[in-house]
Amino acid sequence: MPGRGRPDHEAHSVTVQADNIDKPREFHRNGTHNGNRTIAEGNVSVKVSKRHPESKDDDFRPGNGVILKGGKDQAVTIEAKLIKMHGKSRNGQDSITASEDVRIFGKLKRFFRKDNGHQRGRFIDVGGFARR
């Protein structure tokens, strides 16, 4: 099971949409805190709501509003202190929010909104997969 080693991305809070998201399961994360882990599969879209407070590397800790997208058959593991399931969204995908030290395991492409987050903005591919 993922969770070993360095994650591909980190954030303070994110919103995740995917075709299928498993129910979050609790696990022992470190010496004093428990965490939750879930797996999102199929057309995964992760929007960074709040950037990690100690951010220096934009690839590893993307800024607010950045959208990370996975492939059609790709699975992504999300670990966080809090994970809340919201059920199906309007487009038929499962939706969750994860907050407090979110770790994302999985190769995702980075996108951002051209007009700084306005609802009708186009998504622009900012290139390749993030470095590890």
C-alpha cells in the first residue's frame, strides 16, 4: 500500500473528484497522530484549495488554484488528517475534501486556470509530469 516514502505532491487542503473514490480508512500515520487514506480511480482531478505553509518547490507543493489531473485508468492515493466524502457531484463523479497535511501519491499533470481562477476560465496544460 502506498504511503511509504516521499509523496508526489503535498498541500494543506484539496478537493478531489474521480469516477470512484473508496471510503477513507484510518491508519497510524506517525508517532502521535492518526490519518486517513483513500484511493481515487479514473479521471482523477485534484484542486489545491490551500497551499502547504512551508512551500518552496512549486512542483512538489503547488500553489492555490492549481489543478492536478490523472489519466482515465489511473489510481491516486490521498492521505490526510481529515477526509470528508461528499458523494456524487453534478457530473456523476465522487467528490471529497481532504485537509491538514495532505499527501498525494500518483503521477498527475499540472493545470491552472488562465484567468486566475475565474469559473469560466480555460485550463492550460503547464507541461509534463511533476518531478519526484
